[in-house]
Amino acid sequence: MAQFAKCMSRVSGEAVREILKLMADPSVLTFGGGSPARETFPVGVARDIVDKSLADNPAALLQYGVTEGWPALRQAYLDHMVRPKGVKAELENVMTLTGSTQGIGLIAEIFLDPGDHVLVESPTFLSTLNVFRRYDAVLVPVRVDDDGIMTNDLEEKMAKYKPKLLYTIPTFQNPTGRTIPADRREKIAGLAAKYDVIVLEDDPYCDLRYRGTPVPPIKSFDKSGHVVMLNSFSKIISPGLRVGAMTADPAIIAKACDAKQLADTHTSNLVQEICAEFLNRGLLPGHLKSIVPLYEERLSAMLEGVGAHFPTGCEYTSPEGGLFVWVKLPGGADAQALVKRSVAELKIAFVPGRPFFADPNEGLDCIRMNFSSNPPEKIKDGMERLGKFFTAECA
Amino acid sequence: MAQFAKCMSRVSGEAVREILKLMADPSVLTFGGGSPARETFPVGVARDIVDKSLADNPAALLQYGVTEGWPALRQAYLDHMVRPKGVKAELENVMTLTGSTQGIGLIAEIFLDPGDHVLVESPTFLSTLNVFRRYDAVLVPVRVDDDGIMTNDLEEKMAKYKPKLLYTIPTFQNPTGRTIPADRREKIAGLAAKYDVIVLEDDPYCDLRYRGTPVPPIKSFDKSGHVVMLNSFSKIISPGLRVGAMTADPAIIAKACDAKQLADTHTSNLVQEICAEFLNRGLLPGHLKSIVPLYEERLSAMLEGVGAHFPTGCEYTSPEGGLFVWVKLPGGADAQALVKRSVAELKIAFVPGRPFFADPNEGLDCIRMNFSSNPPEKIKDGMERLGKFFTAECA
């Protein structure tokens, strides 16, 4: 049988497939995944928008659209999600995406030649690592502390490796939940210009803030056009719609549209219209206000449970928002082995840390836990039982 | 500013952008593009499906889905569009796509290493040529006659170039409208097995047959698993939804899912549900029955107009279905120059033939005309005026 391309041998969907498999078993209490709570989906509004919009504008919605995006959504994204965050942008700076995931792939595709260096936070979103591997990039981890990327290390590595890209999730990072403060963001934008490095700022969680003060995106500090900002409707409206958007220099938008045209021609008009109308009806602020207390309660339940029941010597993050808490277990724990036993014995799932690192020898004792998709009682129960399990295993 | 990847310099969105620009001017009568008629969109059904399905199953529709596709659509596609065509397949053989365009990209991505040879019909769909160029494939045109691919030439080139892929649109081909008969299809499937070549059978128009007898897909003759069949909902329900599907060997489906997971995670659930319900409610056969006379009338108007008014020495195809008629103008015409003057002087657009050929020196005197998106009166008027223009210019 014909051989698959060599580049595909570097890509493994295994880690994500394992997570999905664990989530598919309804008898397992899962803290894996990164799904928003189904209770937050604006079902009635979505029904009403589709009904009205298909009645008013059926031909345009059901006909081919343009690669740059459904015009109403490009404008609404600019007005409601870009400019209010202090980013100076015009229509030529924005395009819509089939989920912000698509933006990661498009930026990798249009910028990366085999052997190009890419800087990544260590740890970072595991699917993105696979995207960069698929393009045969050399992954260079950048050191992080509780405030995310350490800019001294970043500058050293920009100077040493002359990377094409830096990939960062600056707000409530996946998997750690950490947020980069404004002064470091400004510094990152400056370094990108100085060393001619594209910054891929992946910011799907920025509106899910339950505590503390919002921080402007790195893009708001960008004077040279080096920063590409990705935003998502998955966590604030619905992930099943698959809608995201990108803000970047017009030359980057044009090249990304060339690549997107070949990838899927354009994103479905109908789901873009749902997002556009949601924004244009002014529903986002109120919707976020209703989500925040729900998630804040779940985050508190997880942090309290970890603090009360997890073994001595555990280190864990205390995010101000997002979906994830990151735990480093004590005693040289093997998280990969532990998750298998936890699922078998406790019927509780979480994600082992290793796939989030570019270096396969890192993160063996780390786990990522999602708090958004279970009610507080289940989180409390889960943390208590997991805590006992880890205490017995990692002592 | 950071350099774009070298591979992207081989890709130009120019030809398609030019077409879209011509189509955007409402004062231009356009036979460019490949859009289905807006009158055919099942608006009421789509509204009803979204309304009912979002009421019945909101959490699953709006939550993350699986990369393989919305389960109801995978099953419905298999039951209504794969098995009835004589293709033996199970669920593991099918996945859904963000438009069948995505399938072309995924198959190129998972099979092509730089320098791999790819056989293409000459002419063929221009966007596909760009996809293969982007993966640095060597394009080898295969000779065609009125029955499409000439299998003697195909076998010679399979033996000589040891290609990884053959790309074909076997039914009502884009741009020529030609259909490969059953005996050649069987031969193609056999040659694919003999020479270990993947056949990418792109079949978006197969249900738009206005005359003659349906021909089984190449996939129905596939005994070795070398044929990948792509189908689309764009021409039979709505292109704005962006839904397609693929039937292939399970190992190919699994690898394509790895690539799709990185590309867009999954296709929007809601638009997949519209297609699934449309099939499951048994609406497709009746819908096609209503489309066929509409398009048949338009095809007739175009063929009659070309026959009556185009200059002596014109050669043109007489398709039994699909969306396109292909014309070779006489006298060494320069179609690229003619379309510019035709738009400026006549306010009539069509697509010049050159971008449909792998060899940029071919097709200079050819044009593609779409008959699906204009009513018969406009087609009659357009053919008459174009015929006079060509007669004056190409005599």
C-alpha cells in the first residue's frame, strides 16, 4: 500500500485520542479535556438567530462566502473583541477561522520551512506541538515562571536560535492556567520586533476571568506587525460551532487567506452568523457575567480540594481564570501510569503532563485538571478521592 | 519582516481571487464561478432542522465533537450516498469534512513528500493544482479525450513516474463537464492496485445528472483500498454550510483524522446535523428531482447559444450534468485578454482556461462557462452577445 508522507510520522493523535476516549465513558468522572460547561451554551439565542437570519438572508448564508470571513462577523469581531482590548486594527487586519485551531495551522503553514526554529512555552498546548512537528520545525522550549515566559531567557533564545515563531498562550495558559503580566507582554512585543520573530498569541481564554484585573493582549503592544492574535468563540459561545478569528498585519492575513482557501474555502456562513449576531445583539457581556460565577465556584472547589487533600510536596497553580489547574506531584510520580490506575480503580480521569512538553523527558510527574465541565460537588468528591490516591501513591 | 515559507511562494490565490472579484460586481453577468443556483437552497428545511435539533439535542450539538464527524451524518452519508452507489463500506471507512475541498488538502498532506509525482487530468480543478504545488509535488498531466482519462496513457505514466497519487473528477468534470464511463473506471481502479497509486476520486457533481445513465464511482470497483472517494453537500444542499465527506480505507481515514484534528479539530456539528437530517428525512431524491429540470434548462440554453452564436471552429463539450461547459476558441485566441475586454465592454465574465492546466502554456485559447447560476434568458442573451464578440475577435 502507498506510503504516507514522512512528515506525518512525526504527528501522533494518540494523546488527544486517549483523552477523548476517557471522556467518552460516561461512568468516568473526567477532569481531562478542555470543554466549556454545557449549561453555558446559549441554545435559545442560537435557535432564534438561525431562524431569523435564514428567513432574512437565505441566499447569502447558504451560498459560497469569501475566504476572509462572513462580513458581519469580521466587523463584529473587530468592534466587540479587538478594538475594546486596545488593539488598533481595521477590517484588513482580521479574518475568521474554522476554530482558532485553524489559525495555528495556517500560521505554521505560511511561515515554517523545514528546520525553522519555533519557541514554545514549556509546557504548552499539546496539539500545537504536533502542528509544529508536522512542519518539521525545531522546537525550542522557553523557560517560564509563575508569570509565564521569562523574557531574559526569551531574548537569549531569540538571539541564539533566530526562530521564525514564538507560540504563546498568554492568558490562563493551557495547561498551567498562568497569565503573563502587562510589562512582560510589552517586552515580548518589543523583542519580536527587535529579533524579527512572529509572535503567535493564542488567546482563547482571555474573557474567562474570575478574579483580578484584565491584561491587554500582546497584540496591543505591537508596533511592528509581528504579533498575530488568535481568538475563539469556543469558550465564550460554543465549541461545536467551530468559529475563531485572527488579527494580524494585512500581508499575513492575505497569505493566510491563500492557505485557507485551499484548506476549506471558507468557514461555514451560518455558524459565523450566529457569532456575529450574538455580538451585535450585545449579548456577550451579559453572557460572560453569567458564566463567571459558575466557573469561579468550580475553580474554587478544585483549588480547595487540591489544597486540602493532595499530598504534601504537591505544587499547583492558582489561576485567575480559564479552564485548567496544573499540578506537579511529589516523589517522582509517574503520571502516565497513575492516570491508567486512577481510571481503572477510581473511575476518575485527568491528563498526564508529558505531551505538553516539547522535550519528552519533562513533565512526567505533572497533571492537568479541567474544572469547567463538572459541578462543584463532583469536583469536591473527585479531589478528595484523587488526593487520597495520590497521597498513597506518591508519598 | 519575517519571511513566509518557501512552499507558499508556489501557491497563488490570484486566479480564484480574480474570479471572485468578477462575481462580486452585480452589474456583470458572470459565467465564472461554480456556484449552485440560490433558488435551489432548502431554506425552510434548514430552519426547521436547526430549530428542532437544537431543541432536542443542544448539548451535543454545541459541545466539542469528534474529528471523524457528527455520528448521525457519518451514518446517513454511508446509507444514502455511499452504499446506494455500489460502494462496500462500513462506518470505519467514512469521515466528514469541512467541505470536500478539505479532503483534497488532507490527502495531499498525508501522502505527499516533496518531489512526489502526482497525475492530474489535463485540464483539472485549478485549486487542486495549487494544493499539490504547495506540497512541492511534480504534476504530471494525463491525456484525456471526450471520455476523460485515456487509460493507456495513464498506465504508461504510472509505470514511468511511479506517482503517489492520481487526482480525478470522474463525473461532469471541472472544468470540462466530461464523464469517465464505467469500463475506464474499472480499469483505473485496477491500475491503481497494480502500480500502488492512490486514486483521489473527487465526485462533487455526480448527483447533478440531467441526461443519460448514472455511472458507478471508481470506488465501487476498488478491491485493494487504493481509491479515496470525496463527496460534497455543496452542490446538492448548500455550499455555504461547508460540509463534505470521504470514503476510504480505514488506515487512510485514521491518518486523515490525525491531520484534520490539527487542521480544525472537527467540522461544525450544527451544519453536519442539517445535512444528516436532510438525508434521514428522505429529502435528497425529491430535492434532486426539483433541481434537475432547472439545471437541464440552463445547460440546454448554454449549449444552444454556443452552437448558434459562437464562431466557426469553436470546439465545446456537451456534458450530461454538472455545472460547466468548456470551450476551445478558434484562431489562437488569448482567453486571458478576451475576458478582460469582455468584462469591460460587454459586462460579461467567464473563466480563462490557463489556470486549469498544470502546464502554463496550455489552455490559452480555452474558457470555462458555468450555466447553473443564471436563468435561461440571461444565458441566452449572454451567449448571443459573447458569440458576436468572439466571432469578431477570433475570426
